[in-house]
Amino acid sequence: MSIDRNTLHAEMTAWRHDLHEHPEFGFEERRTSSFVAAKLREFGFDEIAEGVGGTGVVGTLKRGSGNRAIALRADMDALRINEQSDLPHRSKNPGVMHACGHDGHTTMLLGAAKILAEEGASMAPCASSSSRPKNGAKGRSR
């Protein structure tokens, strides 16, 4: 089945707005990791591991019979910044903001995960999608 790109664009915009509205500090991304895990389940991923490295998520999509894989990853954490914006999707958490694009990175990972799940049977035997807590932190997941 082929994904309608306009529909996917609208979905991804809604996901990014949701993630932008609910930023969380590194290793505190409980809502974000739940959101990511729920989407991977919705897309039909075969395995979903939550709590990786604290709040990380790893989804595995098994396709084909070979031993090659595609791995995708994105950071999920936000920064200690007060968002000064009038946008309707501005941060609802005072003092926390997605100012470095991790909401967009996570959204792009989910978009790719959805495409792989729906159209990727001929692309790779296994695809792994990983959302990782806190970029550049000691003790981060690898």
C-alpha cells in the first residue's frame, strides 16, 4: 500500500506540534517516549523496547529474510529555555523548549518509521527505530 504524502505531511505536522508543546528535559522524556512507542505500535512494529537508557525507545520492524538492517535514531530532549512565542503550538511547560530541533528530528524518525512499516517490505529485512534521551550527556544511550 502506498502512503498518501499529503496525509503523511499533515500527520507529521500534528506530531511535531504536539511534541513541541510538551518538551521534556533529558532522561525525563516520559510523555515523549510514550508518544513514540504508541506510534510505533500503531505502525505495526514487531518489537518495541521502552526505557532504553532510561527513557529511550527502540522499535524493530522485521521484514524479509536477510541479515542486513536499517537503523534510524533521533534525540528527544528539550532545553532549559523559556519559549517566547505566540504560536499556537508553543511550549506548555514553562522553562522548557524544543529550541534545537529534537521535536522535528523525532517527527522525521516517526515519518520514516511509518513509511518503512507500510512500504518497506522490499527495502530491508529489519529496520530499527530508536529515540534516545538527552543528546551529548554522560550516561546517554548508544
